[in-house]
Amino acid sequence: MNSIVILGAGNVAFHLTRALLENTLNVRQIFNRTLSKAQEIGEASRISYTDKISEIEKADLYIIACADTAIEEFSHYIPYDDVLVVHTSGSSPMSVLKGDYRKGVLYPLQTFSKGRTMRYDNIPFFIETEHEKDAQDLVELANRISNEVHLLPFEKRLQVQMCGVWANNFVNHMYAIAGGICERNGLPFDVLQPLIHETAEKMLEMEPKQAQTGPARRGDDIIINRHLDVLQNDSRLLQIYQILTDSIKREYDND
Amino acid sequence: MNSIVILGAGNVAFHLTRALLENTLNVRQIFNRTLSKAQEIGEASRISYTDKISEIEKADLYIIACADTAIEEFSHYIPYDDVLVVHTSGSSPMSVLKGDYRKGVLYPLQTFSKGRTMRYDNIPFFIETEHEKDAQDLVELANRISNEVHLLPFEKRLQVQMCGVWANNFVNHMYAIAGGICERNGLPFDVLQPLIHETAEKMLEMEPKQAQTGPARRGDDIIINRHLDVLQNDSRLLQIYQILTDSIKREYDND
């Protein structure tokens, strides 16, 4: 992969460009339909950028890093056949790429925010390609960035992406609910920081099933009922509390 | 508080003893009904230990750090009136302490595991006492350990403890569900580590409501339906996925 063009200028495009450049891979150009966004990444990374389809440069690898709904459209912009084109989505099949080029997927399992500095060397990359040789090349490329590179077909990639919903989106929602309860009691969200961080840190040493604690784990119905009392005027939280408590109880039923 | 006795020898007792000693507070003795457990902490911290009620020393402060169900029993063991006795539970009222001594509560909001080294200086402590002067003394003591000390009555302490269920117990359950999905797809739990850590790290810079991402946040029903398909044979996970997705959608309805 002597040359790479990135299509898209969102959070994934931003961090992928940075990760590739940091590992001396040759990203030549950023294309995006909104020029200002391409410019932002282009100038930050000192590479050329464009919003004109006709100006998209010839390269060995095109990485389409955009919203799922835009992948197909972006995939039409690449007018070359003897190139590899990949998207970076966990939930789209390789077949959304429309073109006569060779196709593949390079999916990073991480949550990306533009403003944040983050490690790239442990991000899991999941790869799928039409052709064996392209898989080898993509694995080699991803290994320049990270130590966690896996070949994975679409059905399993979708499941991995769904893991992200549980471990990131739903976890974030739990933080938001806890933060709301703090707020209603006149306490700043920050009182939860040490607990949030210790809960995540523990995962480096323990499997989550071993690390589980709390009233549901112990089957402590006295405390559970006190919490349900507290929540009785909030049917949404009450329902979530009950369902998650039941789920934990069921998980440890045979202990 | 010139002298402290700890009653109990679980995770909270272990870390509280260590935190107090690290800040040169005078923990004189550990009492526990199972001698081997008191011995473990006593020897690690070079303080005396006993399993005999008659050997409990006279001290200024007694900290009962045991399971909620045992607080009342432990509270009978202290034969002095001119002392302060506190428990460390978020979900028990001060009144579970039975005795003619002065009463209080010193509740740390954190998840404690014996084997782990952890910071104490940011753990929030929530304090309640019968007498104003004891509140001052407990705040002073807790401030030796941590920068986050709050006076809080029982009703609010119960809510704070419930926040811990959301931000720790339920979050851990989300990790466990995600880990189970990884396992069923032949992937190690460790592929989730960077995502878990980034999700927690982000909370240092963003409020959870701003940090929320994912298909539910975007209202992306195509991806949501793909995930529901994947889960269709697991009614427990299907139900949780749907309820949390609905809850996130409702939260951002007015955006």
C-alpha cells in the first residue's frame, strides 16, 4: 500500500488519518463533500484535500470512512479498477461498495471523538476482503498501527459492532442515568468519576462475570426494594432497574 | 480522633484501614468474628487484631465496615458510651446502630476489591452524624484521606448508593453481556478493553449526555434492526437491548 486516499472527514477519518501518518504510512489526500471539514484534517495533517470528485487522486488504497448511509454514494466516486477500496463500518456488508475495483473492510472497534488524543496501538481492527492477497496487505497495514488485527466476516463483524453498543453506548447511558440522579440530589457528576474509572480499570485484571458485585449479585432484596422505592415515580428508570436486576440475578442463579 | 478501631474485615475494611494508616491516622485494632480475616489485615498493616468481643479496645472512633445485614449485630459489641460509632453503608440508616454511644455514618462511594491498589484521595465520602461536633470531626478525618467529602442525610445517601448500582453494577453487567457475545464469536474479551477504557476516560472531559453516540442516539433504525435480528434467539438480551435503545431515543427526543 504505497499510497492511500481517505474519503470522509468525520471522527473515524480524522483518527485513522492520524494513526496512518503516525506510522509513516503514505496518506496522500482527504476527500470530502464539505470542503471545510476536509481542509481541517488536511491542514492538521499537512496533506492535500479536495471536495471535487474529479480531483480524487490515483492511489493503491481508498478508505471510505463516512456514515453508513453515505458509503454507497462515496463508493461510486472512485473511477479506477485496479485499486483496493474499503469501508470502515461494522454494520455494513462489503457489498455496499459499488464499483469494479477490489473490495474490503477495515473496521476499528473504538469510539472516536475528534478533539481527543488517544492510543491507536491497541485498537482492534477487523478485516474482510474479496481477495486473499488484499487481506494480507490490509493485515500488514493494520499491524503497523495496532497489535490487535483480526480477519472477520460480516456476520461476526456485526456482532462485534453490537458489542460496542453494549460496552460503549449502553454503558454511557448508565453513566447518564446515574449522573441525572446525582444532579437531582444536588451532587456534581464528578462524584461518580472514581467509581466509573475503577469499574473500567478492574476489567484489566478480572473478567466481568467475576467482577460483578452489588445487591442483584448478592440477591439482596432489602436494598433492591429500597432502590425500587426511590424510583417509583420514574417508570422508565424503574423498568430498566428491574430488568437489569433480574438479568444479573438470572446470570448468577446457579452459584 | 486519636484512636480508631475497625470492625469487619472485608473489602471496605481492608481499604479503609489502609487509607487511614497511609494518612497517619491511628488505627489501633481490627475486630472480626473470623480471626483469619482480621489477622490478614492486621498483619498486612501491622496493627493488632482480635475475634474476641471482650478484647475490643477503647478508642475514640469505631468504624463498622461489614455487610449491611451484620451492622446491627456488630453495633452491640461496643460497650462504651462516650465514643463515636459509625457504619460505612450507603443503604442503611444511622439508626441500625444500637447503643448509647454517639452515632454516625462514613460512606465511601467506590467499589473495593482486596487485591487491588487504588487511589484514595478522590473517593467521595458521605457523612452523617447525630451531633454537629462529630460531623466536624468526621469531615476532618475524611479530608485527611480525600478531597471529596460531603455531609449527606440518609435519603440522599441511598440515592447516591443507587447511582453506584447504575455506574458500577449495571455497567459491569453490560461488559459481561458484551463479553459473552465476543466469546460466542470466538473473540477474547480483551478486544473490548480499549473501548471500555475510552468510554470511561471520555467522562473526564464530557458529560455523559454529550458523549452519547450510537444507533439509538442517531435514531438509526436500520442498524438497530440488524442488532435485534442478531439477538432474536436470546429473549433476555433482546428485551434489554430494546428497553435501553428506547430509553436513549426518548432522552434525545427533543434534539
